[in-house]
Amino acid sequence: FSSHEEVDKILNAWEDRSASSSMHGKSQDDDQDKRRRSSGIHVASKSTTNEIANMFHRHFWLILRDPVPYQGRCIIFLFCVSLFSVVYWKARENVQSQALNKAWLSLWFLGIPSQMGVVAVYYQNDELKNVQAETKNGMIKATSYILAKSILTVPMIFLFGLFALVVPAFMIQGIPFSAFPGVYFTFCAVLYLFECTAEFFAIAFSNPIMGMLTFMAIWFASFLFGGFLIALEDLSWPFKLFYHTLSYSYYVRSVTYSIFTSITWPVCIPEENPGQPVCVESSDGKDILDALSAIFYVPSSENRVAQDILTVLAMAFVWKALSIIAMLRATRKVAKIRPLTSSKLPNAVEQELRTDKSSVTEMEETDEEEACINMNELNPYYDKDDDGEVMC
């Protein structure tokens, strides 16, 4: 993040640093800082504000230069969601026979992007190791990293929403732009929730694979207990808890309401379309939602978009708080130094010590035998046994 000239200046200034600087106190450090400033070298302030600004600057450039965490996901969102929009090409028609397909497609708008949070688990787990090392070395504070990272994540979530929705949903599928606020902000709220969840599991597990598997379990539970596969009233009580504490039900209800109420539907005559799953003699989107709820369960004609967004954000803040606590604990964790005893040695180390000890004993025995043989050959007057060998 610095030019070669800047690095050379810093290294040259370090060579001029006195070996006894620690003995002369702060005054000598101040004099050195002045000399470095006069040489054109930037001397960073030790204030918390400056540290936060440096962390913000560093992670901002990491986002721009590393395509894995954010830029790569933007491209994947655009491609995958566009593919679903093309597969559901017939759903572009604003007719009641396509109401069920529109509902399923609105679900797939979120399916792939939310699942890609598994990438964030691996990336942030790797980043955490660097932060832990820098914190233990006194280079940064964990709170500076948390604040900078939290600020930078929010605009990236809004960018994710633009890549995932503008072209696939509003251009390819032709959803009216009057539905954009409800669809977009609900999508961003749920995606932010999954990002906070991924951040927590990246910190909670030292092994990134375990964090990724746990995240996928949460994602699958969100999909399974979203209410559109199994109606809420058909779930027993322990599983109803997942319906209320996971996000897909809130997303489906708000997004289908925003899309369906923005469309003027042609009237459908049930007698003329007996096998059609959604067919009502009305052009009002709320009536279509009431009919759709009989087979898709979650949609509602009641406007609860704002309530659902706030509920999802509350869930996200809980996960965010848990990740902050986990981060502070991880960066302050130190190993306990205990006396080393044979009973606490790892099996491999203990076995190696035993092998070394037996090898030494064998060498000593071999040396004694050779000494006896030499004495027998050189001095015939030593005490000998019945066989004529020297007694050692």
C-alpha cells in the first residue's frame, strides 16, 4: 500500500536509529520523529482516530484489490440470478397463471446470493488470523478493526443488491420499478443478516471448514423453515421457532407483496381455467396474494414490508453483537504457560524421548563390550573368567 520510495525512506531512517533509544525515553523518540519528518517521511500519530483512519484506508484498498470477498460475488450474483430469470422466462407475463412462478422466482433472487455468504466465512477467518497477530504485537486495536470493517460492509451490501436485482429482476423479468424500494431494501436487509452470520462463524471457529459447514446449515434451515415449503400451522412447536427466528419467511412475504401489488393483473375466470392454481375474478394484486397463500403459504395481502425489514435488521444486529464479542475474546486470548511434566507430554514426544533413551543405553552397552575386547587383547594379566575372557 506504499510506494517503493516511501519504503526506502523508512528503511534508511531505521538504520539511523540509535541502539540506545529505549534508554533515553520519549525525548529521543520525539527528536527522531522530527528528523524523519524533515526527511519527508510520514510519522503516524498514535491516536485512536488516526488508527481507525489507517484501518479504514487499508481495508478499503483490500476491497478494491482483492476480488474474492466482494467483487467476485457481485459478478456471481449478476450471472446466477440472471440465469434464473432466463429460466423463468414465462414469468415475465403478468397473468395469473404465472403468479406461482413469480413467487418462486422472487425466492431465487435471494437463494444464491445468501448462500454465497459461505465465501465470507473463509475469507474473514483468514483475515482474523492477521488481525490477531497485529493485535498481540500491539500494532492495532481490535475495536479499530471492528469499526472500520463494519462501516465498509454496509455499502458493499447495497452494491450486492444492485448487481443481484437491477438487471435480472427489473430488466430481464420486467418487474415494475415501483416495486424497487420494497424489493431492494428487503433483499439488502436479509443479505446483511447472512453477512453478519458469516462473520460470527468465521470468528467462532478456528477451522474455516467448520465455520462454512455451520453457515450452510443455517442457510438450509432458513430455506426449509421459510414457510413456503411447509405451512407454519403444520410445524410442531420446536420447529416453529426456526420459522420466527430465521429470515426467509420475512423476505418472501415482503417481496411478493411489493411485486404483486405493483402489477395490474388481468381478470381470470375460474370456470374457464379449472386447473389453474391461482385464478380469481379480480385485477387487484392483494386478491392474487390471498389466492396464492393457499398454496405458497407465506404471501399476505397485508403490507408488512417495513415491519419485516426492521425485524430482519434486529436479527442482524444480534449476530453482529455476537461477532463483536467473539472478536474481542479472540484477540485477547492468550495461552497459559504451565510446567512441562512427563504425564502431560504428547504421546509422540514421550515415545520419542523413550526411543532416544533406549538408544543411549544401547550405545553405552556397545562401548563397554568393545572396551572389554580391547583389554583382553592388550593386557593378558587382567582377571579372567573360566572361558579366558576379561571380567568387566
